[in-house]
Amino acid sequence: MNGKYSEQEISNINEIEQQLNRDSQYITIAIGNSRILRFLTERKIEEVEKTYNGQAIKKIRFIVADPNEENKSEKYFDVGKRSARLIIAKLKEGFNLLKIERIVSGKETLYIPTQISIN
């Protein structure tokens, strides 16, 4: 955030953002940002149909938890097939804790997974 806000104002804004994230059943990642997610591979990975701009689009739904959240509740993480293939490749390698970065180019969104090593 910029210098226009006091520390208290920034804290208030961050607090409501965290509350909104806790209340949602979906994981969201802002453009150019990343989040660390634990993929719950014991849960079903499935194809779902969603509507964007009036068109039916198929997405792959993963069940994940954010290890940085207090309650670590299960949430949906829906991605396109290209991103799903990248994530599945990491899961097949045995990694279920992944840093997911959101990259956008034009109308295309890609989620890039990077394994997180636990020492």
C-alpha cells in the first residue's frame, strides 16, 4: 500500500481482507501474486462447469487448504486445464504443498506451481 494510509488504516484494510478470504469457499489469487496452498489429494479432483461472460467453461476443481490461515479450512481452487496439468505434474512428483503464482497475458490466466520443500 502507499504512504497515504496510517498504520492503523492499513491494519483495518488488511483485517477486512483476511475476513473476506476466510468467509469465501474459494481460493483467489490476485494478478501477479502468489499463495502457498496444500492440495488435499485424498479429496476428489473433478471437472466443473462455470459460466463466464455468458459462456459455459470447464474448469478443474482442486480441494485445498491455506496453511497460513488460522482455521485451515478446505476451499475450492478452480483452474483451467493448462494450469491443472502443471499442478497435477507436481502432485505426481509427490509435492502437495505448492506455491501458486497467477500470471495473466491478455485473456489467458495461468497458475504456475512451484514445490515447497519442508525442512
